[in-house]
Amino acid sequence: MTLPPGERPRGFPAIERLRTDREFREVVRKGARVHTSHYTVYRDFPGGEIRKVGISAGRRAGGAVARNRAKRLLREFYRLHKCDFPKGSRTAIVVKKPSEGAVLSSVCDELLPALRRRWGGSEGVAPCGPGISSSAS
């Protein structure tokens, strides 16, 4: 599959990221939340046409390698499941503690049911699972 330069399928462009600390903190302070064993997800709905997502992993999530791996897996999770992040929403995902041996399918198994239970979403077949491989896993 050949793509034009600079274009990626299911990408995570800068316009879809929570870019400032102020914006991220506002979502955490005002947003509704859902907790899982390894993550806390905050979401608010200021409106508009653009969905925004921010990912944070503090020191309690492990060393630099573990934090970067967790963030990489969460970015890939977002790329594959944009339909579960509605337009006009801002979402902040915070890593609470490291997941031993985390792979993309375990992140999906933990986050998808929690997100869909709390905010609804597409009930179709999830694109991640044992058959999906990721460069992040």
C-alpha cells in the first residue's frame, strides 16, 4: 500500500492531541472518569468537531522504558479505536501502575469494556486481538 508523503492510516496527528498542560489538567479536573486496574480515563465534552486525546505516565508507572512502552501502546490503542472517542470530546488517559508484560490486546481487553460501559460506543468487533500485531508490542 503506497501512501502520499506525510500521511498515515489511523494516525495520531498533532491536532488530535492535548498539547498543553493547562488543557490536560482542565480535562482531569472537569471531566468524568472511569478507573481500571492500570489506567484512569478522564473525558469531557466541550463540543466542536475535533476529538483530542492526551496520555500521561508518571514515575509511579515504572522506569523510562516502561512508561514509554505504556504510552506507545495507548497511542496505538487510540489509533485503532478512534470510533470509541467521539468528536467534540477531550480524553486524558493516565497510567496508574505498570502492567507486567503488557501487549496491545491486553490494553484493549482492559480499556474497551470500561470505556463502552461508561460512555457507550461502537459495539462492533474490535480490531485488536490476537490476530492484530503492532510495532508497539
